[in-house]
Amino acid sequence: MPFLSVHCRRLASLETSLSIICPKDSLKAVDLNTLSLQSNSFIEKDGGYRFSDVIYQTRILEKPGYLFYLLEHQSTPDRWMALRMQTYLMNFLNKQVRQGAKKLPPFFLMVFYHSKRNPYPYSQDFFDLFENPAWAKEQFLQHFHLVDIQQESDEAILQHDDAATVEMLQKHIYDSDIGIAVRKLKESGCLKNCNKIWRFYSICCKIHTCKR
């Protein structure tokens, strides 16, 4: 294991390093007195990573959380480091969900950079990797867009032209009599011939049977 990994696994050394290197505003939420070294890793073996991770469980904002100390092993800087950090964090958060977490824990992540080229030449902001950073940030930080077809009225769906057939199927797939939806589609003109009506009705019946 690299010297830096050994160094970071020594709690006294890590506490000293963090208190000197990290901005005090960032660290004030982390209780360094509760650091507990963890044995697991969230680095995918085939993910093309060039760093190792040292993980501590601690308390952040007075809640159980995690501190990640990532040690980069490249002689040249990585333009996509901010993306790799996001991937790493998603691996961690997904594992929390698989283990039954009801809420995701707070975390603090830092990267130890020591490549030949310095200072680090690329942005540390993930959103700067996008063509339009402002748009990307808006999409990531707001709630995701949801189309809840069950909340749409049949009348509104029937105005969706070619998409109406699929949308009506999805909305009424659990109905005891999906024929009502078929008749509405036929009367609206969305189903314009008997063969298409029959195929649609047959598909609905098959899916409805499988999902019971």
C-alpha cells in the first residue's frame, strides 16, 4: 500500500492533516474525535480509477456519516476527476440503499493530489464539465421531472394523438375491464381499424394477466 494510504490510516496523522489542509468552514461540521477506520472500499475494479480510498465513519452535522480520503495515483492530472468523484459517491450511496438505509448519510470527500503538474489545472466543480453548467446544475439540483399517467384524465390523454394508445394502455393496465379504454380509443379515432383494435386489446389482456 502506498505510503500516503498508510499515513491516512493513522488517525492522529489524519486529524492533523485535515485540520491544517481543509478549509475550516468545511470541516467544522465533521467531528474528528469520532473517526473510525472502515475496511470497505467503493472503488470499482474495472472503473478505470487511478486512486485508492481510505474511509472513516464519523459524525457530521451531529449525525452518523462518512469521511472519504481519496489518494490519486496519476503522474498527470485528470480532467474528469470531478465526474469520477460523482461516480464514486453514487457507488457509496447505492450501497447504503441496498443495505436498507431509510435516509442517506452525510459525507465529506477530499482528494489528495500530488501529480507533477501543479497547481491542479482543472475545475473542481462537477458542473463545469458540461457545455452549459447553469443548465446542468438546474437539472441535477431540482426535483426530477415526473409524468404520473394515473393522474391524467382520459380526455387529456386522448388528445395526445399517436401516443394516446400507449398511454391509455399504461394507465388502465390494471383495470378489471380494459375494454372500456379500448372503446374510448376507438371512439376518439386513435384506433382507426379493427386489426389495430384487436392487437391492442390482445396486448392489454396479456400484460394484465401477467401482472395479476
